Amino acid sequence: MSTEICFDSDVLCLGTLLYNCEYAVIFKYTNTGKIPLSITDVRPYSDCIYANWDKHTINPGEHNEIIIVFRPDSWGSFSKSIKVHYGASGGTKILKICENITMN
């Protein structure tokens, strides 16, 4: 048996945000597998992003969330990816946030 994860959305487009302000978004997920699931690591592909998640295992059918906090460090289109590692079998999922960054 393998672990399975389903995110409510794996891409969050946030519209227009301000440069150098801190924002937080939440990716909600469900363990859709038949065995307990744990998120083993969350790796943003940018220095302006960090992740916070519950390190505890969740049972089949249970829900949890990953909180992504970021501070856009450039103007214009902003698209960043976050790699989620889960389960003993080494599953991965790519999440993405995108928006347009303005000065004010």
C-alpha cells in the first residue's frame, strides 16, 4: 500500500500584491490513501519563502494544511514552486503560488 495525498488546490493565484510585504497562504490537503500519511519535508524553491506544517501523521480521511509565508523580493510576475515530500515511499507533489507584484 502507498500513501496518497490530495490538495484542495495545488496552484494559488493571488492577484496583485505589494513588493516586500509579508504574506501567508494555506494549502489544505487530505490523506486519500488507506494508510497514515506524514509530510516529511517541504522545500520552497526560493529564499523569500518558508513553510510551516504539522509534522504529525494523519490517518486516512483526515485533513491538514501547509502554511507558506513569503515576502516578494522583485516586481512584476511572481511564480514560485514548493516541493512537498510525503509518505514512506517518497512521494512528492509540487505546489505553486503566483501573483503580480507592484510597488504600491
